[in-house]
Amino acid sequence: MEKGIRISDLLGNEAKWLGKRVIVQGWVKTRRDSKAGVGFIELNDGSSLKGLQVITESGGGEYGAVLAKITTGSAILAEGVVSESPGKGQSIELRAERLHLYGGADPATYPLQKKRHSFEYLRQIGHLRPRTNTIGAAARVRSRLSFAIHQFFQERGFHYIHTPIITASDCEGAGEVFRVTTLDPARPCGEGAEDPYRGDFFAKPAFLTVSGQLQAEIYALALGKVYTFGPTFRAENSNTSRHLAEFWMVEPEMAFHDLDDNLETALAFIKYLAAAALRECPEEVEFFSRFIDPELEKRLHNAAESSFEVITYTEAVDILKKSGEPFEFPVEWGGDLQAEHERYITEKVFGKPVGIVNFPRTLKPFYMRVNEDEKTVAAMDILVPGTGEIIGGSQREERLDVLLEQMRLKGVARDDYRWYIELREFGSAPHSGFGLGFERLVQFVTGIPNIREVIPFPRTPGHAEF
Ligand code: 4AD
Ligand code: MG
């Protein structure tokens, strides 16, 4: 007899398992009893969206006593023979000859009912929501995409670098950093002293990283092609459906790559991930297309198979100005593109992923390479329908004199970035990279409207539960 079989294995290899005796373990999604005394349990073990139909017979003794206690939400074991199912909706089922109840769930208080719950409600029960179809499916997609990300880079000769989570630099220079300190805010030792950080753990200001880019640059200028994939933190006080205070970012960094090479890698990356989702998560993609976003499959095929559009920031501003759309935020050359602008371009104008390049120098951080016009930098954003900006990146400034000028203009202290400057003094080389917001990717691949549903435990202003 086979123990520890996963339901996805049974449902994916029906011919192999028919007639075999197996043990399955999972949580009861629904339970229904016919008048004739036959019971139908839908058992889910998290391995797939679909559950296994477990057939029970009414009876006495141990079996009957256990069966009587099994309710929606219970964790159980069922042992029996895999049989052909006469019913609709499944081709095999398990005729349970032995049942074991690990833990029951009182139907009067179990927070997950058979009806559809709102996402807002599910967020309050983050400890139980992975048992729902949508959150469970999103978690499986997330896992599979993480693996595909490593595959993409490893197949192409990139090295995985673990950049620090605690850092002394603010890569994006936007001041949206969380401080890391062991000082007690109620008793700030050293207040008024010459060095307020004297009693602090690192003896200087330290933060949670907003990006692993600057450290990835160090390794790219030694190992050639590297990537980081880890948590990043931003104290952005924005309560939107695409912002988190803690999110995961994938950041490749490549020596001897200019902006065009960078774009090419980013577009190949998105194509690869869209194709991986279609290939590896067909059940989930079909589910999300049915219940969340009817356009999803079309969009993924579009991203996996068709070409992408690339325009300059200046062209984007022209398109937006001529559009006649009643945007909430006005468009002027030199201003940031807002979410509504990004979505108009990628959804309405092109209907596919779009790269926007060469942004105004004043809008972007100090490390981006200054273009010949001296007004723009070699930056790129990639926008996708439904989500807007999913990738931000650039060619980095490798010329020492231009970098120092950029730092002066942006008020970045040289003393804090001595090592970054030295990389331009010793063996400097053109290099580029980008950052993909992992949760935005999962949103793109699932169609889930709010970013709080694609990460297990969302952190947003006022929320750090679990
Ligand atoms: O455009 P960003 O700020 O770029 C950087 O941090 C660069 N240092 C990356 C690099 O070149 N290595 O962020 C990159 C991406 C965005 O395009 C977006 O997808 C995601 O990270 N992102 C967020 N995702 C969720 N919540 C937030 N608050 C996010 N901020 C950025
Ligand atoms: Mg950005």
C-alpha cells in the first residue's frame, strides 16, 4: 500500500492508481451525505486546486464514530481503494475503508464557510486563508514562479548573490527607509551627545534595504552576471493595490551590458515567466481566468508569444498629451508617470508589455547613466497590462567624473559611498541591471487585483499581523 500520496499525483496519473490501495491526508473542504447513507467528502491536501472525492459508507463501530465527527475544516486520513467515479466532475474517487480524524473543526465557529468570502475578510484570518481556493492557488503560483526565476538565471550563467537585508545605504535615495536600531525610543541614549549613534548596535544609522542593487553591482563587477532575489522594504505611506512595505525583488546585474542589452534581458525574462506560468500552473491559470480575470489567459499568451513595444519617455509624454484622456494627474515633460498613465499606455495604446526608456535625469536616482543630451538618463521601466510598472532598471553610471557630479547634484554624501566610487576608480566597466517586483509579477500572472492577496503575510501601513 502506498502511504503519503499527494492528491495531485492521484489526479494526474489516474490510470496508474486505479484499483490501488492508498492513504491520503488533508483537510475536508465539503461534506455531503445522501439519504442512502453514502457520504461524499471533498478532501484537499494543498497539492492541487482540485480535491479528491472520498466516498464513505454509513456504519457502526470505530468507522462510524470517526465519520460522525468529520466536518468541514477537519484534518483527516482516509485509506481505501482508488476507483472509477460514476459521478460528474471527477473520474476517480477513493472508497474509504478506514478513517482517522486528526483534528476536528466546530462548524459553528469555523471561519471558512462554503460561500465565497471577501478578500478583506480573508485578510483578517491570514492563518486560515491559504485553505481557500484563491489564496492556495496564488501560493502555489508564487512557489513555482520563484523556481522559474532561478531557472532563468541559472540557465544563462548568472550567479545568485545574497545581498544584505540590513544596510547603511539608501539605494533609491527616496528616504523611504525603515531604521534598524537597538536604541529604545523612550530612552534615546546619547541624545544631545556628539554622536547620537554611539550606543547603537551598528554605531551608525542602519536601515532595512530598499534594494540589493548597489551590492549586486559590486559582485557583477567581479563575477560578470549576478542576481539577487530577496525581501526589500519601503516605508512608503501609500495604501494602494500595488504597494507593500515588505516585498520581494529580483535584481539581475550584468557587467558589459548597456541599456539595450538590459532591455533585451528583461523582455526575455518576462516572456519566460509568462510561458512558465502557462506551462507549469495550467490548473491555477484556468481557475484565475474563470473566477478573477477573464482576460488573463489571453494576456499571458500575449506576453509569452508576441513582441514588446519600446518607446522613450518623451514619446510616452507625447502619446499621453495627445490622448485627450481625462487623467487625474496632468502630464508634463519632467513629471513622473502615474499609475493611470502607465496603464493607459500598456493597456489602451499597445495592449501588451511596453518598455519606456530615457527618463528625465531629475526624476531618477544618482546611479543612473547620464545620456548624451545630459537631460535624460539610461533608465527603463517595463509596464504590463493590468499591473502597470513591474520592472524598473537602468544602465549604471560607470564614469567617475559624471558619477561624482550626479552625487553632488542629488546631495549624496561621498563619504557614505566611498566603496561605490572606488568601483569606478578600479576596473570600472559599463554595466546594467533591473529590479522586478515579485508580487507585481504574481499579480500579473494571476490577475489578482490587490497585492495583499499574493503575499502570505502582507505588511502595509498599520498592518503587521501574524
Ligand atoms: O523601480 P524600483 O524602485 O527600482 C529599484 O529599486 C532598482 N534599484 C532596481 C534595480 O535596478 N536593481 O523597484 C523595482 C520594482 C518596481 O518596478 C516594482 O515592480 C517593485 O519593484 N516595487 C514594489 N512592489 C511592491 N511594493 C512596493 N512598495 C514596491 N516598490 C517597488
Ligand atoms: Mg520604479
